[in-house]
Amino acid sequence: MATFTRIKLKEIDVPRARFSKEDITSHSVCELKRWLECRGLSTSGKKTELIQRCLDCVNAGKASEIVITVDGGKWIEMKVLQQNSTSVTTDGIVKTKAQPPIVPIIGWKDFASVAVPNVFSYGTIYSHLISTSRLQTCSDDEGDSDDDYHTSKPLKKGRQFFLSGHVKNLKDCE
């Protein structure tokens, strides 16, 4: 059974994510903006507004919460790679683990960033989804457990959502 651990970024994991001085008001606008950016907070406004936003964050107890998307997600990616690459046994021996697949946080580009094959169309996507997504139905009747296809309705709804103009930014990643 696989165990999953939630990986969080700490101030020491991200450059310039912590204040260098005790007094928040003595920091420059650039330092205040970086601190706020690391926590996913707005970086707009004058220095007094930035200071107040920092103080509010500290008073709310959220000062140590660094967002994983800071700097395009490169710090969380590095931490995941580091934690997944080694483990220490009870004997104190460091062992290297196999790398699990990582969902890309960075590298997304506007669709289509690569050449799309000529056969790539709505029809081929639809037939692929229908032919490869089989759901086993659960029923009390014996012999009534045929494979069932439940892809048609969500695919139609998704297509209608796209055609209505609500999907604005398509991106892909190699």
C-alpha cells in the first residue's frame, strides 16, 4: 500500500521568503513584495499597504504558509525530487528510491505548442474516449453486469462549455 505525504514549502526552501530584519516596516518595497508573493498574496499598492498586508498575514498565523506555485513551482519540484530520491533506513544507511512520476507545474504553453497530427479531431477524441473508457455497472441482478459507457454525456457537456466561450486559456505540456 502506497503512503502519501503532503509536501509543504518552508521559508528556508525558497530564496528571500523570510524577512531579514525583526521590524517589518524597515524592509524595502521589493522585499515586502517578495514576502507577499511567496505567500500568494497581492503585491500591488504602496509601501504602507504592503506593510499592513504583511502584518495582517503574520497576525492571522499564516506567515509560514508558502504557496507551491511561487516562482513557477520550481521550489516544490526541487523539494519533491529531493525527498523522493533518498531515504534513510533505521541503520542510518541512505538508499536511493525510484522516482515517481511528477505532475508538471511548469512548462505549460499555449495550445498548440507542438504540431498537432492531421488526424487529431473531435471525432477521433470522441471515439477514443468511448472505446477506452468502460465502466463496470453495479447491479443486484445476476448476469446484468455488462460493460457500460458513460462518457457521452460529460463529453457533450464539456464540448458545449467550450463552444459557449467559457474556456479561455488552453494550455498543453509535453
